[in-house]
Amino acid sequence: MATSKDRMQADFPEHNPNPVLSFDAAGKLSSANQSVEDIAKALGVDDPLALLPPDYENIVIKSFSAGLSLLGHETVIGDRTFSWSFIPQRDTGIVYCYGEDITERKATEGRLQQSEGLIEKLFEVTSDAILIIDPKIHLIRDANQAAIDMLQYDKEELLDLPYSHIDAAGAANFERLTTTAGSSEPARNKLVTFKTKNGGTVKAECSFSYTQFKGQQYLFLIARDVTERLISEEALRESEKRYRLLFDANPYPMLIFDLNTLKFLAVNDAAVHQYGYSENEFLKMIVKDLWPAVGVDTTAKKLSDLKEGLNSPGLLRHVKKDGTIIDVEVITHQIKFTGVNATLSLALDVTDRRKTEEALTRSEEQLRQSQKMDAIGQLASGVAHDFNNLLTAIMGYSDLLLQDQSLDGRIRDGLQEISKASHRAESLTRQLLAFSRHQALKPKVLDLNVVVADMKKMFHRLIGENINLKSNMAAEIASVKADPGQIEQVILNLVVNARDAMPSGGKLCIETANVVLDKANPQQHPGIKSGAYVVLTVTDNGIGMNADIQSHIFEPFYTTKVKGAGTGLGLATVYGIVKQSGGSIRVHSEEGVGTTFKIYLPQVEAENQPTVIEPSTGSSRTGTEIILLVEDEEIVRKLTSQVLSEKGYQVLEADHAEQALKLSAQFDSAIDLILTDMIMPGMNGKELAKTVCSQRPGIKVLFMSGYTDDPLLQLDVSGAGASFIQKPFTADALLQKVRAILDNTTQS
């Protein structure tokens, strides 16, 4: 009585992906598997037997009568080439015919024949044994490593060895094998038994071709060790158990389960290795035992949608015996297995590949986002720079006019409104400069715990009583270096956004922690360099954001709030400050769940901060010193000159650096201060100041700009200390700054 194992093996040819036919001793077709019909249909052949060699009946009869396997009969159908092997089973009166699509192999051999250079490159790296033989004297002239390994000779022993020493059939076999290998037509698929050095034998499938190599004609012998394959074929002839062997030896995990009960009927060794269950354990399980709790409905639907033939349910998630969840790429085929409607499933673990692809996608998205933000930042900084020049004039002239006590009340009111509007515009440009990372910062070594603690009273006033504020500040927090005012603005913006995301109340949590990002796992924090950081986390359980909104939140003027409720510069400002401080920002949000912002700032060593003496707030703004004023914007230059001149200063005006150098060279008296714009056509302010300082030692320097790429403490100018004033500035702020510098007050 046939066992279930035997029945499984008997059913298996039907599902062999290669064509298999059987004939009786007279050459009449007995059966053909589904692959024969599928291939014929795909190639547009009406009669599947047309796939076989035209004299297949004679080949069958010859094979059966001689009891020999006849291999390598080729047919060309359209653009495909097939190799047919006829293997007799005389005890059953059957000759099996096995087909193999060798189109790619044929193409490869053709390419090898076309180029000596390609042969040389492939010679040592190919896994097939290659011998180069002098066809006239039958001596081996060269051999690759695969040939050395196969024949077990040292290379020196093989060189100049007669071919007859390695061919078990002797010297005469050389002529027989090479008679069909002309100068352009190689002989292929010749079965040769080779003798190894230690007396063993190796059966190999060989191709012979004549090739010009290094200026001389040689015979190339390419041999593929098929000893194991022939042993398997011999076992195949003896018993149909070969199908179980093929199933077990498959390197990909294969599982067979009952389509109705979902009970596993068979698994191969690769499946046992992948999932960690033994074969006996598998046979007591059902398919659902491999499904994780999350996503069961989706997986069940994909299973119910399976149709006859090949199916690709796509990517599924399976759980291993140890609880590990893996991503698997599944291909299925419905079969008859021991009389049961079953599914043969191939499940390949692609977890690592998926992680790599996701990490690459995240990295590419980070790069695109960074490039987009940089482009927007360049635009914003340019707009802010030009606008600040205009605001300087508007603010300055309105302040000068307001000093006139004889002004009509209506005119004074109008000027005050102009002044207020210009100050609001200044706030907007300051935010744009922060976003574009061109704002002049005053970084200090900070303890974020102290910064957050000092702001707590303000938080309670801002968020109201319906929001529960919690803080979780790490003990012994490391120091960071940043502008304290700007960091306060970052925290304030995040708290206000969290409040607005919870109109009905909720929970707001502020945390600090020391973290070290491991360079061995960059995919965990894409876009952030490895190292030690202090991370500030602000979390709310508000309305959350979808992926589209998250992709735009750091762009200036982008807002989801109702008109009038926000400018859209808050998070843009946060982004710019964090980036300019050498940090990074990450956001995670889910609709209906909430949002988490994480600010990563590099850790620094704590240090004692120098005492900073701020400019005097006294009423004295006058002076008689000589000031060299350099400004390419005429409206700003005229305003600045007027403000200084009205307070008693002697002003030398220049609209570019070259003119300033001429004035300096022509002016005989001492010049007390050079007041110069940073960004000008030609020579910039920093270069100008260096030149003037070298010519006039002891001269004071005051830079002004709508933005600067240089932090104040890095303004390396020879001579006296340099200072900086940010545009737009008021007349009073300018006079105070100038007086402080001339009086030698330490500048911040």
C-alpha cells in the first residue's frame, strides 16, 4: 500500500516547473506535466510535442533499447532554446524526457566565444572548470582554479600535461569529442568522465570551442561538474522519491498546507531553519499559527483570494517560534497533495532587505527635505537682508521725525503707527533670518534644565488650566552651547503649538535627557551625526498631523491654523535656530494620537562664562569723533550719516569699499571708528575692516548687516576689537552702540 510520502512524490511531477514527459518503449507519449502545455502555449506552439527534437521517437526507442540516458538534445523554438534528456526505466517500460530552458546558458556561451578579453576576465572567476588545450599536440596549456579543484592537481602539474591523462576514455576520446567543434560552432553538452590525480573520477558536462587566444588558436574546454546531478538522476530513475529530495533540498522555505483545514502537510528543511519549529511541530500546526496578532484580517483575506496556478499574495508578516516577527515574500501554487486540495507556499524572509530599503528611502527623503529647506532658506535670507535695509530707513526716519516736538498731533500719530508697523516687520524678518540660519547669535554654555525651569511660570500662563503640564528633567544633564534667548524661543514655540493642538485640554510633557547616537546604527537617526547629545522632548496628546502636513511644517508661512491665528513662521524659526546651533530636530505625529518634537543639541564641556558689560543706558549719545561710514544702500547710508551728524560726529561717507579705502588714504587726521556694512559688491565689510585696521592701528570697528554668516566671536579682525549691530536698528540703538565702542566699553 502506497504511503502518503510515496503519493506526494507521485503527484510532484505535475508541479515541476520544468517540462517532464514520459513515453513507452515504442516512443508513444504516455503523459506530460502542466509545464509542457504552459511552455507550448507561451511560445504559440499548437502541438506540445513540437517542442521536442523532430526524431524524438527514435531517440526514445534507442534510449530504451540500449538502456542509456541520452542527454543534450537541443531544440530552438522562437527565441528560446531547450535541452532534452531521455532517461530510460527498463523495469517499468518507461522513458522519461526532461526538458530544460538553456537559452541563457547558450547566450552566455556565445558571449564567451565573442571576446578574448571577456574570456580572460571570466577565466579565473567562473565556477566552471576551464582548460585551454593546444589542439595540435593535445597538451593542456592553462587551467583555471575551478579545473584545479575539480581534477585535484597543482596548476604546475596540469600545465603541458597530455589531455589523455585526465580523460577516463583515453586519447581517442579527444578526437571524438572535438569533431563537431569547428572554428565557429562549439560542441556543447558532451558528457566526459575525468580522472583525478588521486584516482577518483568526476563526471562533467563539457563544451568545446576553438578560440583565438593570445594570438594563437586554442581549444577551450568548459566543464561543469555534474557528478552529483547524475547521481541524483540515477536515484531518480530508481525511485520517484526524487521529488521529495528536490523539495527538501530547496534552499527557499517551502510549506504545503491543506487548503480547507489550513493544517500543514509538509515542510522542507529551509522552512524548519527559518521558523525554528521542528518538522513534527509543524505537522501539528495550522497556517494561522504563523500569523502575528496584528494584521490577521489582512492576511486571512489574502489567503482567501488565492486562485489556481501561481499566486503572489505579496509581503506578509510571520512570527517565528522565538516570537520574532519577520517580513516574508510569499509565492503560492495550488496542488493536489495525497489527494487533498493543498497549497504549496514559498516564503522567503526579506526582513533585512526591507530594512535596508526603508533606511535608503528615509535617507533619500531626508536629503530631499534638506535640499528643499536650504533652497527656501537662501530665498528667505535674501529677502530678509534687502527688507532689513528698507526697515532700517523706515524705523530711523520715523524716529528722527518723532523727536520734533512741534509736530501736529495727527502727523505724530501717523508716524507712531509707521514705527509700530516697522517693528512688527522687524520681528518677521528676524524670524526669517532664524529660519535661514543667518541670524547673529550670542551662544553660551547652557543647562537646559535651568532654561526650562525658568520658563515654567510663563508656561502655566500660556497653556491654561485645562492642560496638564509635566516635566521629566534628567539628573546631571550635560551642557549645550546655544543662544539662551533663541533656545527660549524654540521651547516657547513648541509649547504654544502643543497648546493649540489641544483645544479641549490634554497632557503636555517636557523632558530632557543625555543620549549617545551610535554610528553603527545610522538608520535609527537618519541625518543626525553620531555623538553625544542633549535631547529636549516636547510631547502632546493633541489632534496630531498626517504625513503630508509633517512634510511642510518647517516651511516659512505654512500654517494649518485659521486666518489670523498664526503667521506660519513659528516652526520655521525653531528649525533655523536648532540648525544654526549645530543641532537637529525630529518630529513624530499621528492623527488623533498626538505629536512629539525632539531637539538634539551637541553636548559640550561646562565652562565659566566671561562677564559681559552691556552698553551704557545713560542719556549721552553725542560725540565729536570722526567716523568712516561705508554702506552701499543709499537710503541707509543717508539715514545713518544724518543720525550721527546731528549728534556731533564728523562722518566720512563711502558707498563701497574701494571708495572707503581712498577716503582713508586721503584723510590726514585720525579716524576713530569704521562703521561698515558686511555684505557689499566687491570687497566685503570684513575684508575692508582688516585692510583699514592694518593701515590705521587702534581704529575701532562696528559691523552692520541684515544677516551674517559669521558668529560675532569669530569676527577675526586685526587691531582693536570689533562689534556688530543687526539691521534694522533704531537711531537710539545705533548711537548707544557707537558711543559704547568709542568709550571702550566691552562689547557683547
